[in-house]
Amino acid sequence: MASTEFKIKGLNQEKNLNIISKKYKINELKRHSKNCSSFKVSFFQAKKVKKLLLSFGYEILEEKNHGVLPNIIKTLGNIYILSAIIVSFVVYLAQSPIIWRYELLGEENLTQAEVVGFVKENFTKNKFALNTKAVEGAIYDNFEEISFVSVIIRGQTLIINIKEKLLPDEIYGDFEPVIAEFDGKVTDINLISGTMNVKVNEYVKKGDVLVLPYFLDGNGEVNPVKPSAEITFEVYGEGEVVHYDHNIEIRRTGNSYENREVQLFGLTIYANQQESNFDLFETEEQIVNLTNSILPLKLKRTIYYELEEFEVNEIFEEAEEKILFKAREKALLNSDDYAIIKDEFYTVRHFEGGASVNYVIVYEKTISIT
């Protein structure tokens, strides 16, 4: 609720405040001394109350507004911010009909530059004047690779969705070799077309060539072909956890508090804040848009979490089972898309004051290239 707080000094306050209270509601009346008191009234009645106070001969020591509305009114009274709002509104009206962004979906061999460039060159950017059916027809007629096209406008974005025809690969240049996308050991190969560049029981690294895009005929001549094969790998997922027998750890105590700010054009127009009494803390910030209009009102939330330090004294042998579990969980996270776990093992390395565990999961992964 928007309110104004007055702090006054003068005589006969009980009598005169009683007169004021018959016309205007008084809240939070406080007596600071014999001739000094403070109270709150509605922000919308503050001018009339102030006039009465002055007519009674009181000295107004302090006049303070509370709530979001007074701050917004004060902010809007700033000529620079008011000018920014007017400019923002004019700019918004001027640019709202314009298509600023183009998005192409479904492309495989065609490029954004080809299709989007064609639309930009041949059609208006005014979304209210643009005929999407005409755009669809022009794209379909000028790109023989396209079998289907739809065009929609969403906000200030023109979205072009296409489906390409199944054309011979030769139209798009030479065939590409098959490249390894991860490290592993080749355990089985089923070659369909092309030439294998690796053998069973060979270790490969990410980026190595697995299948070459050609084969040699009976005369030893090179014949280009799209490579196709089914290859099975033995892949390794690793996870490591380091343990110290004596360690200082930091954790949250569960105590927290939150400060809030309402901002307009980056300026704080209202703040609900308290001072921290935490010796050790960490913060998290969130900024939320309060409006979707041209007035960029934002709410900034800052959450303070109290932290505490505590000493952990636990030798490796006491925590071994827990550490192995953590290391295995990390190894599983590093074992993407595994199908069959073939083996798992771990090694422990002791050092002065602690130990490290390296856990390895061996799994089988098959890729099909068609």
C-alpha cells in the first residue's frame, strides 16, 4: 500500500492529530518525545494532511514515501527517464511491423544463406504487407530440391519450414569418410560398402578415419562409394574422486534471507533490503521481467545463504565404500549411451594425507553407418 510518513514537532499534538484523524486515517502513530511524533497516512491524502499540519504550526521534520507507486511517480517525473520512455515507445511503434529475424527449418543440403537470401531479396520486410502464400510459391518454384514449403510469421520472425527431395548424393560433391566420434577399441566389424581403415582389436581416438569412401575393383581402380558399415567398440567411462583424511569443507547452514529490488531502465525504484548478519555466505541472483510492455520493469531477487566451515577427519579406509560409490557414479555419467556393461574395475592411489580412486566402466557400443 502506498503511504507517506510524517515526523512532526510542536505542541498540542493529541488534540490536533485527533482532528486530522476524523478526516484522514492515521496509521502507526509513534511518540518519540513530548513534542515529537510520527505517523503514516495514505499517499493520496498526504498533501492535504501536510497542509493541515502546517496550518497548526507544526514543524515537519521528515516526510518519507513508502511503496512502489510513489517511487514510480518520482521516477516518471525525471525528465531523462520520461524522455527515454517516449523514445522507446516511438521506436517500438516504428519497428513493430518489420521482420527482423529469418529462421529456416528442415534444411539438409540447402543453406540458410540460399533460401533466406532469396526471400530477403525478393520480398518486403513489412510483415503486414507480406503475402506468405506468395513466398511459399516462389521458394517452391525456384528451388528444385524442395518438395514442401510453409511460411509463417511469429512476432517479428519469419519462419520457413522446408522438406527436401531425396536426390542423388553426387549432386552435393564427393562422399565423406566415416570419422570416429569417441575413443575406444574396435571389437567387431561388418563392412557393407567402402574400405575399412581400422582392424579388430585396434584402438582408435576421436577423429580417426574408420571407413574410407571408396573401394578398389579387380583392376585396382578407385571407385567412389558411400561408406556403410556396422562397427562395435569397447568404450571406457572413467570417474575419479580424491579423498583427504583431514579436510575443511563448507556447507549451507539452512539459514537464508532475500533482498528484492524493482528496477526501471536499470535504476532501482523500490528496494526491500536488510543488512547481512552472516559471517560467511554465498548469493544467488534472479532477474524476472514484471511486464511485457515497453516499460521494462524488472524484479531482482538476491538470496543470501549462510555458510559454515567444518572440519572433516576421516581416513580413506573408513570412507572407502562411500568414495567408490561416488567414483562409480562419475564413471556412469561419462559413459554416454552405453548398452552393455562388459566389465568394471578401479585403482586406488595413496598419497600422504589421502588417496584417489579411479573407477573405470567398460561398455559395448555399436554404431551403424548407412
